[in-house]
Amino acid sequence: MDRAWIPEGVQRCSAGAFYSWMALWLFVLGAAVTTALLILWKGLNQTNMNDYFGFGAWITADLGVIALGAGAFFSGFLTYVLRVKELKALINFAVIIGFICYSSALLILTLDIGQPLRGWFGYWFPNIHSMLTEVIFCITLYFTVLTIEYVPLILENRKIYANPVAHTLSHNFHEAMAIFAAIGTFLSFFHQGSLGGMYGVLYARPFAFREGFFVWPWTFFLFIFSAISTGPTFTVLVTMILQKVTKKRLVPRESLSVLAKIAGWLLCGYVIVKIADTYYWATHILPARGLTLAEQYHGYQYGLWLLFAEIGLCGIVPALILITRRLRENDKWLVLACALASFGVVLNRFIFTVQTLAMPVYPFDKWYIYFPSWQEWVTSMAVIAYGAVIISLSYRYLPVFPYERDLNPPAR
Amino acid sequence: MSEHHEVASKEKYGMVIDLDKCTGCGACTVACLSENNHYVREDESDKLRSVAWMKVYKVTNGEPFPNTKVAFIPRPCMHCDHHTPCVSVCPVMATDYNPLTGIVSQIYTRCIGCRYCVGACPYHARYFNWWDPVWPEGMHKLLNPDMSPRMRGVVEKCSFCNHRLQKAKDKAYVEGRRDLRDGEYVTACAEDCPTKAITFGNMKDPESAVAKLIKSPGAFRLLEKLGTQPKVYYLSNESWIRALGDNALGRKRTARPA
């Protein structure tokens, strides 16, 4: 039925199977949109946030997907600027993942502000001292860059490409892609950093506050480092999942290994500086405020296990797996390492977002527990459904993987 | 960020709360609610969503009966004087530090409700409007015309009854004066406190009651180690109460909200 829209020389499932698959995800997405409308109508009282937890699941999801989406800009940087040729096989897919992550972050942010209709105030009345202003501008600009990177891929759809205007446009976009990759790298470095800076500058919140360099707290650099080391692992992870679902090899194994190896070494570096940062925080920053490391953790939900899980289980373990050739070449170990690293960065963003607010600063105050409402869960989880829809459509109708035909020759 | 806005001004308003006089009656909270046109929902049991610009914390010395001691700590906005945490983070400049008065105020029609300021404030002095404001039938007539009500989805906080400052200045202007007399501009909470535990005034006026009280030996501020330089001071002769004002290494967090 839609055969003419499918790229030449590749095998795709039947239209019926595809539409059934899409119907499932669209149903989930529909539920999320309905929930979002409920929130917009009734207000943020539909969440479990309160005046102690001004930030919650949505900001965690935002920061998480933005960090995971860093695979797009960093792969672009490696491919177009550093000319790592192996990554050409998955750069298109990395861009799509980045596009999904950033667009969903913007959508969630729209829900998260109390006055969505005033969202444009961020551009109109910018406070140049606020890290959030930097975030607003950089995310918007980088999302524009991602869109520019995604559009030529859409234009390469078999039917659209037949149009001479689309053909020319796509060609010209490709010519300029190195420039966009460089711009994207610059913007993305800054806003990943700004997101970290948002917490590090909170000098009256001992859990988050960090000293730093010039106007940037150390969290600025830690967030960049963690994003560029875990974003690529997420790209590898999603590629592996897609290969499993489609039962095809879509990119050469070497491409995944190269990206995983780079991510592994970066993760090693990140873990070292994270440990150094934690040590300085525990021995200098906290004592200066009359606090100890033990007082920053509490009970089960906010226990010290979070620190070990974040740095050890989701940092050191995947880093060691990824830098060990024998383990990296094994699909199961690779998936495990990428899943741990990806989860780790989301955990890190959760800790900075929620634990910062949960830790009682007054000596006479107590810890409070935050657990998201079902509305927050549904809208946050919708990112998965949204991603599945975009990836499914892109995979079916666009030439996402340039080596797919070579890797899957037609059966005789 | 006050250090960037230091200007020659004869005014810097502050508050002193004598905790040894405070009985925890809550009159300050009620006066504030009334003065500033707060609405009250039918169910206010969720205290983490209940707006109270002047919140009264009940604390104990952590000792078991019969050695238990109780005190009350009324907490308005601290109007931090150094690098005001909420002012610097607001992405849309909806939070303002007035260098002429030292008052930190909120522009409700500018606020986008991102709640970054709520996260930045260690004193929990900022409140988000989780619901549309609704008053019982006929109560609109009792609202204070000098104070704008706030809409759903914006953050609000204690303004040191800034509108009263405007009124006092108007009155002084009509009387041909440029400066206010001590006690001419006071907040609703200070005015209504039955034990006169709250004193409000110009800290730069050496003759004001506030300026004298903040030099008392028992004066302290909350969370001073953070370096926010609050303009709200507390007085107490009880060492255990003064100790609760800030975190200290080697001291167990035994005191807790009662």
C-alpha cells in the first residue's frame, strides 16, 4: 500500500503490521496528550509537586532526555568535525534520537511552567544572570539546528526526493552539514553545561552548590562531561534495540564499537572528575556550611546508595565494560553497559533535581518524600511512545541507515 | 543581586523577631493573609501547598519530657541582601531587588511559574499558586484594594507589605516630608503581633528600633553560613534556640518541627 514511499532495496514489514504497531504507540501517545490537556486545564495541582518540590519528575525527564540526546551533537562532532568515518553509518539515527529528545524536552517544559502562555517571556525579558535563560536560548537554538539536520533526511524520502526543489534543498543542506554540526556542538556544549550550572549556582542549597571557574560552577562541566559520555551510549543502545526489533543489522558492528569505545573512555574521565568533585564537596563545601556528607542522604529513598549507584554501578562498571575490547565486542555486555550508563545519567539528573530540594536546609526541618502523580508519570513516559512513533516512521520511510542494503542482501 | 545595585540610599528595611516574646498564636500569619488578599481553600491540610507568607515553625529542643522546651519561629521572606538567591536565578526578571529599599518583590504578571526561585530559596519563603484563587461569596468586598491578588501558576512571597511603603511615602509627600519617621511604615504582621515580638523599620536609620535591636547580643539570623545576609533578625536569650538558627558540625539534628 505504501510501497512507493519506502526506500528502494530495503525490506519492511507489511503495511497492516506497521499500522497495528503504530496504533499501539499512538494510543499511548493519545492518553498522554489527554493527560497533558487535563494538566493545562486544571493546572499543576494535578502533579505531586509542592512548595518544597518545585521541580520533580518533569525536570528530571527533561534533563535526562537532553543528556541522552547528546549523542546527536557529539556524534555529529565526531563525524563531521573530527572525521571519524565509522560513525557515518549511524549519524542519521543519532540526529533522529537527538531530535526526539530535544523536542520532547521542549514539550514537557511547556507543561511544567505554571503559565504556559507566558513561555515567550523567556526570550522577551531575559535575565542574563540566570542559567535558565541560557538554557532556554541554547535549547531553542540547538533544537532548530537539529531540525535543520533532520529535514534533509525527510527530503530524501523516495517520493519527496523526486521533487526537484526538495532534491536541491536536500543536497544543499548536506553540503552545509559540517557547519551545522559545528554550531550544534557549540550550542549543545553550552546548554548541557547551563543545565548543570542551574544547580551549581544555587549557593543557598548545599546539596547542589559547587564552586567553579569564572561564572561557571563545576556542575557546568560535569553535566557536559556526563552528557557526552552517556549520550553516545544511548545512541548505541537504541540502535541495538532497533536492530533487535527489526531483526536486521542496520549499522556495521564496528561503528557501534567505535562509538562505545569513545564513550567508555569519556565515561572513565567523567567518573574520575565526579569522584574528585564529590570529595571536594564533602570535605570543603559542606563543612563550610556546617553540614556533613551523611546529612545529605536519608532513609531509603534518599539513601547513600544513590551515590554508589550513580558513580559505581552506573559509572565505573559500564566504563570498564566499554573500554574492554572483549566485552565491548559482545552484544550482551555492550547492551548492559549502555543501559547502565544511560540509566546512570538519568539517576544523576534525578539526584540533582529532587534530592537538592528534599534535603532540609533548616536544622529544624525534616526530609519530605516526593513521588510523582500518575499524570506526571503518563506525560513523562509519553516520551517513549513519542520516540517510538518518530523512529518507526523514520525507519520505514526514510533512508536512515546508509549501509542497511549492504548489510542485509536480499535472499536468493 | 544587591552587590551590583548598591546605590546611595537612606533606607534599608528589615525586621527583628523576638522569639522569647513569640507565643506562636499565629496572629502574624492571619494578618498577613488578610492584608495581602490570600484565598483559603476548603481543605488546607496539605501544608506543603498551603500559602503562608508568614509561616510559624514550631520547634523543640529535642529533649524528652519533662525537659522538653518549645519555641516558635515566625518566618517571613528574608529579603536576602547578598546575591539574593531568587533574584539571580529568575529567567524573566520577575523577581526584583529594590536597591533603594532592599525589598525583594515579585512581579506576578511577569512570572512564568517555572519555580526555579522556589528551588533556590533555602528558607521556603516562596509559594506557588497551585490553584485559581477563589473567595467565598461576598468576600471580594473585603479584599485589600492596595494589593493585587495572584493568579494560578505564578510564584508569590512576602513583600514586606511594600504597598504600605507606597502609602506611607504618599502621606509624607503630602505633608512636605521626604523621609519617613520610624514606625510610619510597618508590615501587617508587625502591627498585629499581640506581644510586640515583631519590630520593623529602617535599618539604616540609627535611631530606629530595628537598628538598635539588631545589635542586641542575642540577635542572630537564619542560616547565616550560607551567606545570603537576610534582613530578618531574630532575638533570643535561649542558647538552644539560637543554635537552631544554623547548621553546625558535630551537632546532632535532634531538634525537629513539633
